[in-house]
Amino acid sequence: MIKKFEVGFVDRVKNVNTEVREFRYAATFLNISRGYEISKFIFGDGVDMLYYIVGDMGIGIFRDLKETGNYCIGLDQN
């Protein structure tokens, strides 16, 4: 199921901005502190958008977003 989300997201991003050249993956869903660290790193590296799918990792991401004012797209099971 995750692969379907990835394919759709990548397709739409490249449809809007053909210059997008990189997608990064966290390889975890449940680690809150890892979500925070990844968000800090990704936005600190100049990335425009973070897209996360399911899990507690989103809590860490949103903690960083609250501090920095950045935005993300995400979803969970419901």
C-alpha cells in the first residue's frame, strides 16, 4: 500500500515541478524522535516539502514544524 502512495506522490510532484530531483525515505513509522530529527535535517537541507505516511513519526515531525513554521503533507490509516 505504501508503494501506491509513493508512486502517486512522485508522479504528481514531477507533474507540477519537473526540476524535483530527489526523494528521501525515513525507513521507520514509529519513532517519534527520529521523525523530529529527520524533519530538522530535511528542512535544514533546503527541502521544500515533507510528505509522511502513517505512524508516530508524524508526532516528531509536527513538533519540528511547530518550531520552524515549515509545512508537510501527511496521512494516517483513518
